[in-house]
Amino acid sequence: MVSEHDEERLAAWLDGALPADEARLFEAEMAANPELHAMADQWRRNDQLIAAALAPIAARPVDDHLLARMGLGEVEPSAQRPAANDNPPAPWRRYLPLGGTLAAACAALVVLMGRPGAPSDPLSLALDRTPSLASATLPGGRVIEPTLTLRAADGRWCREFREQDSVALACREKGGQWKTEGSGRGQGPDSGENIALASGADASALDRVYRRLGVSDPLDRATEASLIGSNWR
């Protein structure tokens, strides 16, 4: 049996964030726990596979407007205040190692891997784990890209996502599944700051859904990452 606490420690151990004495104790636990040991091997392979997939993307330049929209713009030197960070990395990093690059954080290929307690359907898993403006490849080759995270008036978390020439909005139900509330033709937010829907009969589809759900303003990248890391709690 692998607990959520074990997963958090495993994430920190793989990132080299555990103190030496804690790392030795954890390694002894892994040696005595075949399930935990197998998970460590799988997560390590996941890191290697995803890092290899992101390497070419990480080298690409990212539009300044897009960086600003995701809260990744340059900070004025006078506003920078060094602070100690003794928090272990969140386990969601096992599914998206970014290699320390802003480019990879904004445009990435996410390989979806299973995890205990995760939603069972691929779309819900993708919306649960994928940061906005990163791509998720579902079984069968289907590719979606979440673009915004918002909160509905009833308290549910909602995400806008695009797929080819369509855009949709889904909200997270109590059981962890994501329910699609509406869709239409369009591309969602572009590389700037606007929501760009294609013209046509379905152009106002998401506008009507937004009004019906009473959604909040989009979350910034840091808040969204915290939600993903805490399993939307």
C-alpha cells in the first residue's frame, strides 16, 4: 500500500530534496516495499521520457504577451526578494518535469500516466493534470490544450480547453470527473490577452455558458499550479 504521504516523499526523493538522513530511511522503506519501489522506477522513467519530449520545445522562444498572461513575465530587480524555500516539490511534477525553463512551462507535451485516485477517463485525467497552454495527448492520438482555469458560482473548478478548431468548457464534479458544460467553434485564448472565438453560428456558445455558470476571472499560473498539485482541493 502506497499512501499519499509516501508519494509526496517519493517526489521529493527523486528531486533530491530530502535531507540525507531522511533519504536513507526512505530508501530502506522502498527496499522493503515492492509496490513503492516499482512506483519509484515508473516515476523515474516518466521523468526521463517527458524530459526528452520537452527538450526541443524548451529551446523555443515564447511570446512576451503569453508569458505575462501566465504570470511568467520578467520581475523588476527592485521587486525581487530572495526567500528560502523548504517546501518539497509537489507530486504533480512527476507528470510534467519542466527542466527549469519558462518555455517548457508554457508549451509542453504531457504524457498522461496513471496514478492511484486519478479520474478514470482520459479527458478528466488530462484536465486534472495539464497546466494551461500545455498539450495533453489522449489515447488514440486525440490532443487537447487547456487554456484557462476558472471557478463557477456553484464552487466547481472549470477549465476551458481547445481541440483542433473547437473550444469547450468543462467543470470538475465531486467525484473528480470533468463534465463538459458547453463547446463551440474557436481556438480559445490566443498568444495575446484576448479570447478569440471563430465567427459563425457557435461563436457565442462559451459566452452563454460563462454567463450561466457565473464564472470568476481566470486564475494566474501560480494559483493554478497549486490546485493541480493539491488535487484540486
